[in-house]
Amino acid sequence: MYCVKKVLNNNAVLAVDLRRKEEVIFLGKGVGFNKKVNQPFEDPKSVKKYHLQKETSKGPSDKLISAVDPVYLEIANDIIRLSEEKFKAVDTNILLPLADHIAFSIVRMNSRMDLSNPFSEDIRLLFEEEYAIAKKGREIIRERTGYSIPDDEVSYITLYIHSALSDTQVSQSLKIPVIIRESIERIEKECGVRIDMGSFAYNRLLYHIKCMMARVHNNEKLNSDMIEFTKEKCAYAFEVAGEICEKLSRELGEPFTEKEVSYLALHIERIRSA
């Protein structure tokens, strides 16, 4: 059994779960129609239910609910629904932070503030499936608000979706493309080469570093053992790879094995020899 705490609009209701003593948001067509504060009601099966945490990455839940227009809760709900259709398991706690982010992006557009994201292209390449959902989110935002957000803002929404899949904060999700971009720039500088963003070489290197970071994070072992070969035949590339992996280790707080260093060295050597 639930009790209405606040009717946000005809499609959104803030309520209290009387059994669990928790606040929940119900989102769905007509869920708020004719409802009154303190009115008890049963669980409406045809709408989406979100159990709220007291604190979110953007602050207390109650403050966000008061500050955000319910239309942005509906938009965030639609994006989460699309994500669940694609990925199944999604952390729905992104509802309020995502709604707040979208609302603020519209405010910034109205104020003609810069919405640039310097890692937009990296995010698109790293998280292709999440980016595809975020693009659909852009269409939902346009349909509901009349505003068409730029690609840079689509990339930020991509990070929210990725964070909901990987159980990380958005700031942690952003750390991945930042670290990878810095690593590629380091390879360019050390090897005296230019790796054009979006090129086959850039994408292959980006994908390799992404997979390497995932293996280390998940404690997966690399079968390939090319340590002695790369130390002897690709000494400079091995040195550069070692310095990059050392920095990654410091940033991520996770150790990188010599096997990973040697595997990265092979990719760097291929770029140097191209």
C-alpha cells in the first residue's frame, strides 16, 4: 500500500511505501490523475516505480524533486526504459541526477551558455551502444521540450547510461575517456607520430586501452605472454607502454602486469612502424 505525498503532474506521483517506509516515484500515463495528498492507493502495475535514495550524486532527493520540472523526470524515465530494453539490468538510481542534468542543459541552452564536451568523440567511440540510446534520448527531449541538444550533450547523457550499467558514478565514467585520451596523446608525443581521431589506428588503440583497463579492473588474466620478445625487439615501445601503464595504475588504483605492458607495447610499435 502507498500514500500520496505529492502529485507532481498527471503522469508523476511522489508517494510513500507504507510497508517499507520509503519514498517512491511513480511515472506513467495518468498515474497522478485525480489523486490527492494523503490518499492511499495500491501498486499500479502499468507504470514505472522508482524507490528513492535519500542522497544522490546531485544532492538530497527531496531537493531535486522540488527543483526539477516533472517533465524532465518523464524524459529520464523514457531514457531509462530504452536502456532497460537494450541492456536489461540498469541502475535506476540515475533517474533524479539524469533529470536534473537534462533540465540544467536546457537552462544553459536558453542562456546561450557553452555546452561543449572536449571528450565527446571519445565517449561516442568508447560507449557506442550507450551513445545510441542517448541519441534516442535527444529525440525524446526534442519532442517534449522543443529543444534539440547538441552532440556534446548527448555524450554527457551517454555517461549517465554507462554509469547505470557499470555501477559507477558519472564522474568515474568520464575518467575513462579522459585517461585514454591522455594515454594516446602521450604515445603521440613520445613516438613523434600523429594519430588522427576517428582513424582506424586511433579507434584500435582506444579500444585496446579500454579492454586493458577492463581486464585489470575485473582481474582477468591475459593469455598472451610476449614480455621478453617486446623487451628485446620493441624496447622503446615497451618503455613508453610501461610509463603509460604506471600512470594508469596510479589513476585507477589497480596494478598492471608486465603482460599488459608488453601487449600495449606491440600496439605502440605497430603505430611507430606504420
